[in-house]
Amino acid sequence: MTAKSLLIVGAGLAGLYASILAARRGASVRLIAEGRGGLALSHGCIDIWRDGDLRFSIGRLERGHPLRQAGLASIETALAAFLDLMHEAPLAYVGGMGRIWRLPTALGAAHTTAGVPVSLAGGSLDDARPIHIGHIPGLRDFSAELAAAGMRRLGTNVRGTIELPLPGGPPARDLYPHDIGVLLEGADFLETTARQWKTRMRGVTRLGIPAVAGRDRSLHVFAALEAILGVELFEIPTLPPSLPGLRLERALRRLAVDSGVDLIEGPSARGEIDGRSGGRLVSGTLASTAGGPRSYRAQTVLLATGGPLHGGWLSFANGEVQEAVFGLPIDCPLDRDEWTAPAIVDEQPYALLGLNVDGDFRPCDRRGRPYFANLFAAGGLLAGADRTREGSRQGIDLATAYCAVGAALS
């Protein structure tokens, strides 16, 4: 029996996760993306709901909300499948629908999440044990004093900050977390750094450091640092690009390729309609490559191109607003003054814009009629959710990708 073919557009969390799921279900999967998704800019955690527990809130969501359409069972299954993938990566995560984590941010604020890299888990703000925060001279994307001050305002027992210099003296330029992460994957540099930091651990039992403990071998680097230092260690995500997000992106890309996904990065894609179907089916996309236009065909297509910040939908001077690949209409107020609220902290109407989908996550019109029988959508492209205010960004990505793949391959 010939494997069903699926073309995915977009290489963020939703697209990469969907590609792995589909490939492992026996589909022939091609993923095409004009650029990188937003994972490298993220904290690397899996946020599902702002107060941590969606089970008490899902029934109050609008019917068109992506999480309500996915349903609690699918959300739980999608998260569990993601955690299994991360264990395989290996990039171990902890968490689940019934576990609420409150972790510190680089500003010392509290971040509520459901899925946590193990290197961040020790920073739980619900743990009353004392904390010290490490400062790495020359690292521009993290201030230990700023993080410590914010955590103290939350009532966290922060005893102080500790300077953690790197071997070789002051750097000749500003350092980035990625620089340090790659250096720490060298055995000699890791050993020398850890021994040097060990001398400063007097009175320290729990130490928070900026997220620099390795890039592709983070589990090894983190475990080695913790063992040599003799303290409970945890990482705090830095300003973006943040290593926890970059680790997640690289792990998912490796899993996708290892699962047989044909990953194509660079060309922009425009949707193609199957003319033999009377306009009922899509046939794939036409990609603008360095060698000229190239057509990629598939039996089903999944859009995972994100929201307006990622180019998933576009607005034009003539007032039209369209999804970016197939030009599908996006419902929105004609008066663009209605897109935004006066204060930046207010709920922003534009955040709710996107594609409406039916029960199988096929883009549809206002009456619920799908535009095409074999076109699906997932992630930030979907309408009905303010993912930032809700703290639902990664939960929507995983749950809707899981549901869309299931429908596309059925």
C-alpha cells in the first residue's frame, strides 16, 4: 500500500512536531519553510494555560478557540507524545497536564508552564529553599542582579549573586549564551570551568545560572556541572535567542530528519489548486527556489505558518487580509483602528485573527464549510486565541498539530 503524502508548510513547533508524528505514522512527509520558526526565540518550555491548569477553564472558552476544538483528551495525548519525543531526543522534559510549574524569568518574574526541560526544573519558585544566582562576566543577555531583585519581590529566598568567571580572563567581546554553550561541550573547558566555579560555592546549596549549559549535549553538560559543583543547579532562560528554545528546535529538526522527513528550508511557497478536482482539492505548493519555480505535490497539505509576526497571514493596502500561502480570507474588522487597543497591556483584537477551521482542522468559511477537502491548518495561524495573554502558545501548537495530522492521514 502506497504511503499517504503530506506537505507541511512552516518549521516552527507546530510544523516540526506534526512532521514527526506524520512520518512515524507511515506518511511520506515533506516540510517546506521560507525561514526558521520562532523556537530559538522562546524559553523552551511548553505553556498550555496562564494559571497552569486548563481543565477548569476549557469549558469556558469560545467554541472556536483552538484548545476547545482540540479537546482536553487530545491536548493531554499531544503533550504526552511530545514528552516521549524529548526523552528520545535526548532532551529530557518533565511535566504534564496535572503539574503546574512556576519558574523564574530573566527579569525575575514568574513564568507558569506545564512542560519543563530538566535543566530548568530546579528553579521552581514554589521551593522555599535558598537560592544564589550566578553572574558570568561578559555575558550580555543576562543580569543576575536584575533576576535576583525580581525574584525577591516574589518572596523567593534569594541569598545573593555569585560571579562565575570563565577560564582565560575577561572576554575580548560580549559573550552570547550560544558561545558559552558550545565551549562547555568541550571536555577540557567544561572541567576547567566547573573546577573554577567550585571554589566559589561556599554556602551555596541551590544555584541558578543563565541558560548556557551546552547546546546539543546539554544533558551531559548540565549533569557534569552539577556533579562537580556539588550543588543543586538550574538554568534561567536568557534574552532571546535563548538556548533552551534553540535546543528544542535542533532536537525536533534532528528527530524529523531521522524519521524520514524531507526538510526544505529557504524557498517561499504559494499554494496550488488541483484543477481536475473542480476546485475542491489542493495539489501542493509552488516554491520559489534558486533554480527557479518548483512544484511540490502531495495528497494533503498542512499549513503551520504562524501568525502575522511569522508571515502566516498578510494585510494589504487595499484592506484585504489573507492567509499567506493559498490566499484564504481572514475575517477581521474593516476599520483597522479596531485591530488594536489603546494600551499595550490591553487585550489586542488583532491577536485573535487567523483562519477559522472545522472539526477536522480544515480552513473554512463563516458557515463552517471547508475551502478544500485536503487542506489543514495548525498552530498560530488559527483564529480565536490570544496565545500570549492566555499562556497557551505551545499547547495550541502541539494539540492542533496532533489533531490536524490525525485528520489529514485518516
